Amino acid sequence: MASYLASPRLGVAERCLIVAAVMGDESDYQFWLVVLYCLKKLKWQQLEEQGTLTPEWREKLKREPLAADVDLLMEKEDFEAMERDRMAVQESKRTTYEQTRRCVHRLILLGQKDRAIQLLYETPPEHASYVADSLKACLVASLAAGEGVQSHVKLVATNFIISGMLTEGIELLRLIDMQFQACRYLQDNGRWEQSAWLAKVSLGPSEYGIIMNRIADYWCTPQVSLKSRALLLLLTLSNFPKLVEHLFSMRQFDRAVLLIEACREMGVEPAVPEPLREAAYLQFARLLMFLSNYSAARYYARKAGEKGQLLLEEITLIEQGGKVSEAYSAPHSPEATTPGPQVAGEDGTKQHATVISPDVAVSMPDVIGTDQDAAVNSEEAAMEQKVQLEVSA
């Protein structure tokens, strides 16, 4: 294990994934699992465009689909196929009119108009909705006409949505291939999950990216505070600049820096602005300095621009017998104003920082706000144990 950690086949991302698994850090494991999946996908596309996708690379970049329990992170094609399979099961199990009505709604949004019409025709004549369903079937069948008809349908759909009949309005917009506008209306009415579902099964790459980026921004708002989910979503969108920005604001400097390193190692340019990149490297180097990992701190400080040079001088002074600056001598003090090594999640719980030297990676937990000496001693013992893993690797 130690020898493989020193030079894993897929570099930094795989090393971080293994360390997170060994240390039982579920949050970090899920993050690096998605990172590795996305980097493999991007590298595959890059080599395919260049015509250099050799059998060796195919084997190396082979990836398993993400689990269905994170369906918003799945590939559009995989998600759509899964939803079609689900729809087939739901159709076979329906026994009431309400279940049939839901199936018709989903079939329309999935673009399966012929099957939706068949289900509408199944409404018996004695049912109260027989006439409405028959007229709806005629409408669905006839909406392949020209622009004039579509403009009228759009007007009716807009009026439906304004009047509170959101479901009916969205169906009409989908029937005239205005699913992007339908997703925007869903988001404007607080139906964020539904808009994500519709975007997954109906939108092209560019429009899909716009809708999903809006969802990520919404999850990052203080009222919602689902930043962990937003990070994974931004990963699948390959929106690395915004992802690193959020990681920096969450004080997860280790993830920000190692993500940049993993991207570059795989030949994928993360396009992170230079000031943000240097700030992330500087804070990560400071964290490593506080943990007395001076060799790794030097490595990352050299990539932090002019301020990194000042930090290199401080590391030299410490190694010559000086003291760590006051901002880092009391890492748990709430009065510290200079950014320190603490990494806090949006829910206030402890976050784990994956510390990677140029040769090997180690996952380091940080103690936040502990008041009892026993807790501090326990964390220090765990930290010392993980440092031993770094040394042995």
C-alpha cells in the first residue's frame, strides 16, 4: 500500500481517494471519487479528439457509472436510460387513473409522445376526465405544426403558469420543444429538483450547463446551505474556477490545491484565475507549516507567488529555531483574524483535510473549537498516527 501511494497509476486524485478510504473519511471519499470519475472522462475526450486513445489509455481510463443514489451527478445518457426503465416499470404497475395521469405527465416530459397518447386514449368514456383526456391526446398529436401554432401554445402555457397551473404549463412548453424555458419557470417557482430532472432528460449540453449551474448557485445560498452537494455538481459540470472559489470560501484549501494539482497532472487545464490559485496555494502551505510538514509547505509556497516567498522565509526562520507566527500558534482561538489552518464545513462540523506532500498524501483531521484536553489529546494522537503513514509511504 505504501509503495503504491508513492506513485499511484492515476496520480494525486487516486492517492487522495485511497487515503480517504483508508481513513474512513466518507465526505472526502465521495469528493475524490467524483473528481477521479470526471478527470477520467475529460482525459478520455481529450485523447479521443487528438486521436491518441490507445488500448493502454482505454484500460487506464475505464470508469464505472456513478451510483444511482447520486442521480443528479450521473451522465445525461445514463440518467435518461434509467428514467426510461423506471417509466416502463411504473406503466406496468399502474392500477388507478391517478397513476396513469402521472405516467402521462412523465412520458410527455421524456418526449415519448406516442406512448402518452396511447395512455390518454385508455380513459373510459364514463370517467369524468374522458373528454379532457381525448382533447389532450389530439393536442399532443397535432403539435408538430409550424411556428404560428407554437406561439399560441406558448402564450397559453405562460398563462397557465401565471394562473398557478404549473404542471399543465410545463407540459405544453415541452410539447413545443421549449424545455429550457420550462426549466427556468420551474426554478422561478422553487421546483429546483424538477428542473434538474427535466434538464437531464431533455436539454443539450450548453443549456444543460446553464440550468445546472443555477442549481449549484442556489444550493450555495445561505438559506439552503447545501455546499457539499453543490461542489459535486460543479465537478460533473467541469466548472473548476467556481468550484475552487467555493472551496476557498469554505476554507477547504487542501481540496482546492490538490484538485488543481490533479487536473494538471491529468493534462486538464482547470482555468482557475491566478490570484485565486496563488491564494489557495499560500493558505495550504501555511496549513502544512503549522503541521510541521516543512518540506511540503516549501513545495506549495513556491507556487504561491510573492507572498509564498515571504512564507518560505518564515519557514526558514522556524527551522532555525524560531516560532510559528501568532496567527498559527493558537489555531483554535476564535479571535484569530489571519486565515489559519482550520477547515470548517457549512454545517459547523469537523472537516478533514487531505495533506499531500510532493511524494505522498496523508489525510489530517483538524480540531475545531474543542474545549476539553482529552479531545485535543485524542486528535493529536490521531494526527501523529497519520504522519507516520506519510513517513512510511
